[in-house]
Amino acid sequence: MSNKMDDLPYRPCAGIMLANTEGKIFVGQRIDKAPDIDAWQMPQGGIDEGEDPEQAAFRELVEETGISPDVVDVIARSREEYFYDLPEELLGKIWKGRFRGQRQWWFLMRFKGVDSDVNIETEHPEFSRWQWVMPDRLPVLIVPFKRRLYESLVTEFGELI
């Protein structure tokens, strides 16, 4: 890693592992992906000034999935923040070059609604399509530089899903 990267902070974020009643997890295919990359991820996003991580998680859930907070329950919060670094080729190209990666609090939430409660056609869409997948598929679907983070989340939340 370059010295430039070492000098940059991590972007504070919140993420949601949304599990349905069948134990499957919500993933969305990123709308901004390169045509040759099949990039899926769980909902996540930045924590705004004055927000706590749980507030940010609920805001991101609504913004990215259209799911109302009244059809989910928070089951758990990650024991600690998870960190990942951007690969060198993305450093300086996203988040206006201000961050080296993200530091994320994750929340396991239970979805109590029905599939029609999901509406990814939001004001600022993040996903082009979505699906429910088994937890062990998550690390395979995510971009490689986030794979270890997703493996850790599956381990931490696995028994609660």
C-alpha cells in the first residue's frame, strides 16, 4: 500500500445483513458495476454527521431497498467495527479520493414483510436487481476486496440467521 493510502481515513458506514424468515439474505446487484463484473452486496452506506450507526442502517435500508423499518427487527449488532481497504486501482476514484476504505458497523435484521415490500427503484437507485441467497453464498457474490469481511459477518451472525 502506498503512503498516500496510509494517510487517508476510513469512511464511517453502517451495513445491514437482512435475513428473511427462510434464513436467506438480501443482496442487490450494484447498478454502477462494470459490465464484466457481477457485483452483488448487502445494503450499506455512510453514517451522516449526527447519526448513530443504527440510525444510519435504517436510513440506508430505506434508501437502497425501499423497505420500511416497521417490517424489520434488529437481531444483533456486530461486536466490533469491520474495516476494508480499497484496492489501489480504486483509491482516489470513489468518495472523491477522501477515504482509503470503510469502517463499518453491521446489523443483522429480520425481514418480516413480503417481497412486494422491496422496491429498489428508489430516488437514487443503488441496485439494478435483487435476490435472497443462502448466507454461505455471500462471500462468493461480493467483490474480492470485501470477501474476508463478508466471511467474518457470516461467521459472527451465522447462528442468529
